[in-house]
Amino acid sequence: MFQLNENYLKLPGSYLFSTIAKKAAAYRAEYPDRPLISLGIGDVTQPLALVIIEALHEAVDEMAKAETFHGYAPDLGYEFLRRAIAENDYAARGCSIAADEIFVSDGAKGDSANIQEIFSSDSRIAVCDPVYPVYVDSNVMAGRTGEYDAATGTWSKVIYMPCTAENGFAPALPDVTPDLIYLCFPNNPTGSAITKDQLQEWVRYASSVGAVIIYDAAYEAYISEENVPHSIYECEGARECAIELRSFSKNAGFTGTRLGFTVVPKDLKCNGVMLHSLWARRHGTKYNGAPYIIQKAGCAVYTPEGKAQIAEQVARYMENAKMIREALKESGYTVYGGVNAPYIWMKTPDGLTSWEFFDRLLNEANVIGTPGSGFGPSGEGYFRLTAFGNRENTKEALERIRRM
Ligand code: PLP
């Protein structure tokens, strides 16, 4: 008789967002005349930029004619997009990444979950705590994480690297040596970034212990400070020890359209075998690429008009971030993030737990945010607000918090 992959049964339910949705629904049912505003959205809200829409229309028209019709896309993605990425995201920043080291995909979520498949099942993983939950969950499914302790919210075999106000939200090198190190900067949920020198230290460490860094740079478009790297390949030696995940979601609004890519340099090897070959093999078999139409639209992001239009969108979100930071500070809260990322990470006041503050915000301000503890044990006592809402709602939410 068939058996299930029991690792899936170990996963705790999607506690965070389902609990938030349940609490919000119960509140709406009880107080239908009190409209709630969400500052908890992790999705973009501005429509796709005009240049992207035009590229989509053109690509659709091409599909209507035999001469310009496109069938299956190449496994690694179209050369026109991979070249645009190599030139604009890497060569322009002084990074040596070739077009054929770029694997176009349908987004960073899938890639960040799937990349672990090319590593041995007994690899030890290290993660920032708190962080985007996909890295741990995908390793749970693969059976790498040991047992779950509900009391502490931790897995026995995962190496947690706390990121708190005390260390400036930059993890210290772990005491136990990992095989795979997931780093996400700018970080979701803390909104923090690390400097090039700090990242260089991680590259040095990974090289010295023979670990691979899986670097999630999904929020690089939000970086505003000069000394914060946009890519791990700005660091010396990273080609030999790092994989980078990128997304078109948060910079160009492709959350619904789906486009991203992963960089696996050919210098990254294990006992002489290129990880590039394994990931290429995986792409060829379990295809998670993007359609021609979407890849054409992605190319539009790199045109001069595209760059200008998406920069405007990012700037609009970052104005929200600034507004949230300043308003919360004026109201006496301690806030972090929001300078190199669309996330504001605040300390909960009066020693409240993350969920207690969630309830206070819901009941007293009718505002929804995200409890920090949902992103990992070190997120307890913190709370995440996002800058992705529209201006008017964000302003209104802040006014309600001020009056609280
Ligand atoms: N990586 C991080 C850190 C994220 O926060 C998210 C989405 O919120 C993703 C990846 C997912 O990106 P994509 O939309 O390209 O799948």
C-alpha cells in the first residue's frame, strides 16, 4: 500500500496567516461598521508599469502569428532575458556572472524551496531567525530538520542564527558548522540589511568550512544605502560558494505574473562536480520556467523606460515606509528596517508578546499587522508592518495608531 511522505505531516499548519485571517474575520463579523486596514500585506499593490504592459501586449500578438509564435521555452530561459540580467544586474555592478549561469524561473519562492534538492539529505542547514518561512519548510519536507518542538517553535537539526536588536539584526557566525547557509538580505521580516564587509565575512566563513550560501536577494531593489551590496557576487570568492535567488516580484510587481531567476556559478563545485550541472538537470526535468510572454515582459524591466518606471514604483513604496517609520517613532515606538526594505519591524510596546500586540492593534486601531513570532522564535516581541499598501490607507492606519 502506498505510504505518505511523513515529513509533510511534521509541518505545523500555516499558523501565522491563517490565524491572522481568522481573527480579522471574527472581528469583522462582530463589528461590521469598523473597517479594518491591513499593514500586513506582503504583496505589491501598484499595477504593472506601462512599459511591461506594452511588452506583454506585443508578446501576445507575436504568439498569434506562425512566424513569431513561440512554443516551449528553453530550459534555462531565453537568452535575451539572461543577457539583460547578466548585463544589468551583474556586469553593471562589477560582478562576473555569465548569461549561462542564470536560470530563469517562475519566481523565487519555488527556487528557494527547490534548491535544497541538489544537496545531500543529511546536510545541516542554518537560517536567520526570524526569516521567510519557505527555507525551513522546504527542508522539513525533505526530512532534514529533525523533530519539531512546539514549545520553542524550533526544529532539532536546524541551526538558528538569531537576528535581534542586540546584534543589529545581523546574524553571528554559527557555533555549529552548517552545510547550507540561507541568508536573506534585505531581510523579510526585519527589513534589515548587511554591509558588503559583513557579507564578505560570510563568504570567507562559508569558503573556510566548505558550506554553500543560498543568498536571497528578492528585495535588492529597495536598497538605498551605498555600503549595502545588491548581490553576493560583489564579494570576493562568492562564485565558489554562493547561489543567488532573485525575483521580479517586489521590484517590478510580478507577484501575479511570476518571474524570477537563480544564479549558480560554474565555479561552485563539490568534489569536482559543478552544482550548475545538477541544477540544469533539475530544470530540464522538473521545469519551473516562465512562458515566453512573461520573459519578454521581464526584458522590458531593463529598458531605460522600464528602469525609470519601476524605480518610481519602488520609490512610492519607500515613501510609505518612511511615513510609517516616522509616525511610529513620533508615537513613541522603537522601529527598525524600512530604509533598505519595504518592511518595518517594530518592538512591541509594554512588554507585550507579538500576538498580544496584534490583538491590541486590531481592537484599538482596527489595523492588521503581522506578529514577529510567526517568522521564528527570535521574532517574539516584534511586529512587522509593510509599506505595500496604498498611500491613503497607510496614512489612515497611522493616524489610528497615533490615537490608540
Ligand atoms: N524571498 C523572500 C525573502 C520573500 O519574502 C518572498 C515573498 O514574499 C519571496 C522570496 C518570493 O518571491 P517570488 O514572488 O518571486 O516567488
